[in-house]
Amino acid sequence: MDCSFFSEATLEVFENFGRLLKEKIIEILTRFAANVRTKFFESIDYVKNKSIQFKEFVRLTIVDIRITVGIWMRGPTRLYWTIIRIFRRLDDNCADKEKSLLHYFDGNHTYGTLSIATAHAHVPTQDKGQILSGPFGTFFGVFDGHNGNKTAIFVSDMIFGYVTKFASFERKVSREILADAIAEAEREYIKYIERVDPGRTTGMSTMGTCCSIGFIWRNTLYIANIGDSQAVIGRLSGRNNSKNIISDVLTANHSTRMEKVRQGYQTSFPRDKSVLVYDHSSWRVKGFIPVSRTIGDAYLKYSKHRVKDKRSKFYFPNDLTAPLLSSQPYTLSYDLDPADKFIIVASHGFWDQISIHKAVQIVHDSSSSSSSREGIAGRLVEEALKQAIRYTGIRYSELVKKKCRIRLRSYYDDMTVMVIFLDRLLDGPDHNALHQCVRSSNQCISTAFDPDHSDLFKMLNAIQLTEKTSVARFTVADFM
């Protein structure tokens, strides 16, 4: 084609458009492939547990595929909605038959048993949780997103790979490894939004997430957290006294409710009177976010990502002279011993309703036998939901079956709760344990086997620890 009659500027526009179109197509295909893979594993998992009628599902899916082939040349819109219908059926099969608000799962990990439960107020949920277990360790994380779920999804998908990469390079696992993984997640997410949203049109720069991650490795617990998701450990106060349980906080609370956080802002930004705004019953950074540390939220960290449209609810005047939010995590190493019985990790939506002491006591009272442990994370979420609606006149039975037409966000936030029991500290990890991946999603908890995580645990298995850091147990005091 003779392009000599086009100006250089026009050709440059065409070239840029082609490049952006190519990147967009690659991004869509990548996300589509990842979605298909995730849905496939979730479906197979639920088939194994006999929670759906597999023959009927296959029959309907084949019908959809036939329709897809028939309309392939009739237009992309109809093809798109056919694919969406297949995905929605997969989502429906993951959900309970009665579309319950509360979902939970009980299973095993390297050092004992586990329980995870979720209750969502947003659609889609902004919380993500995962537990990855192999023969030599257990990794867990709660990711509490805000202003959307894309950051939480990105971090939950990538963080364990970053941990494995740095641990393999350093030939050890440490709390610094977890800190490096969070820093890498922050860098890669900022690069990601700059690549897929160069025009700042999708709102991804206003999305962020808090996170609490932990790794149990060779009888040591490594913790890193950012934001207001918290982890606590239940510990017997006496060696032979099983009735007295105490709780140690393992994470720092970076919420603006903490006086130390607010003092830090006043010290760092003495001339900015609007750096903290009291809104919706809490102090918020620029009136938007009630925490001082997050992954993402580029619009509060970098001037080039600041929202400049005055019609946007995320607009604020003046460029940033310094980041208003930090991405530096709090880290902790904790030597486990037989007095340590269980770990509770939860998003702030749960801790807003239930105190740390009460949560630890509920788990302790229910952990005398394996039968009484069943569904313990679900019982914690149930208690939190009852607490959230205690003055509303709404019955709990109506709430969990979604029979009451209420705006759930008005009463509570998304909740994700994990209870990880430490039953094998004396015996050591179960080297015959199977690789397991437990993830919370929009409508269910998936336990599908993921070969990628199996490969990552095999890499960790080759690591020989060169040193073991011992630290005293304490309650976190450094919040800012």
C-alpha cells in the first residue's frame, strides 16, 4: 500500500493505534485464558465433591458450544454473550443451591487443619483469601481491596510467586523475603496499570488493597502486613493448662483510627490541613482511604496518577509533593512452640465487629476435638454478621439466605476469615502432605489443584536455611 500521501504525524498516529490495539488484544486474550483456567479448576473441584450434576452441566455447555460455532460469523457481540453465559453457569455451579451469603471450607495443611469462611457485601467481592500448602510449608494471605477488586486479584495471584522467587535467590525464607515480595507486587501493579490504562480512564489508579500474608516454614512463622487486615495467634498461658488462652497480635494496624497514625500525618504534612478528613465516621486520607499503607492507590502516591477531573469523587487539588500512602510493610518472625495452638487471619470487615480476645476465645472453646472444629471459621463469620445486624430488626436466617432486600454494605464490609490450627509442631511438617490451593472467590471457595503452585513449592523444597532468626513475642506498637 502506498502511504506516501499520509503525513508523518498521521502515520505515527496509525502506528501508535496499532501498538495499543495489539497490547489490548493480548491483554484480553491473557485474561480470557486465565479466566477459563480458573473456572475449569473450580468446576472440576465441585464435580469431585458432587455438589453439581455433572451430566446436566456438560449437556448445557455442549449446547452453548454448538451455538457459539453457529454464530461465529454472525457478529462478535452474540459470541461474547454466549461465552459470558458459559462463565455464569460455572459461577452458579460454584455457588450453594440456596445462594447463601456465607461460604466456608475445612481442610488440612502441612502443620494441621484449617478453616476458611467468607461473607461478601460488595458485588463482586473486594476481598480475596488464599491458603497454599505443600509438604514443607504453608503460605496464607488475606487481601482486602477497596474501590474495586482488581488490585486484590492481581496481588493474590502474583504474591506467592514473588515470595518463591526471592526465597530461591536468597536460599532462605525470612521476613525480609515477604517484605521484598510486597514491594515487588507494588512495583509490578503500578507498571501494570500504566501499561493497560495509559489514559487513566478505567479507574485502576484509584484501586488498592491491604494485605496480611504469612508463611509457616520449619516451625517459624513469618508475617508481613500492610493496612488494617490483622493476624493473631492463640496461645496457652500454661504448659498443662488448656483452659486459659491468650492472644498475641502478629500484625500492625495501619488504620487512621490509631492515634499514632494520625500524629504521623500531622508531623509529615504540617502545612496540609486536608491531608486527613473526618468523613463517614472515620479519618480518611484526603477524605478517601482510612489507612496509611496500601498496595496500589497510585493516585495518592504519584502526581502523574492524580485524578484531575473535577467531576470525579477522587479529585483533589494540587499535585503531590510526597506520597500520601506508604507501601512499606510491617514484618515479624515468630518462633512457634507447642503452646501456640492456632492463627486467625481476617480482613478488617471481621475485626470491625468482633474483638481479638472474643475471636480467640470462640476458636479455643471449639477446638477440643476435630468434630467441634468443623466450620469454625464459618462460626466466626456468623457471629460477626449477627453483631453487624443486631440493631436493624433483620433476622440472621433471612440475611444469610439473602431474602431481605437491604444494601449489605450499609451494615458491614466484606469478610474473609482463616483459622489455621498448629497440630503438628512437635511432629514436624507432614512430608507426605499433598499440595493444596484454597482460594475464596465471588460465590464459593475453590480447592482446585494448581500445578503452578506445586512447582513453586518444589523450588522451596530445595532451599537450605542458613540461619534461623529468633525474636521475642510481643504485641505490635509500631503503627505508622
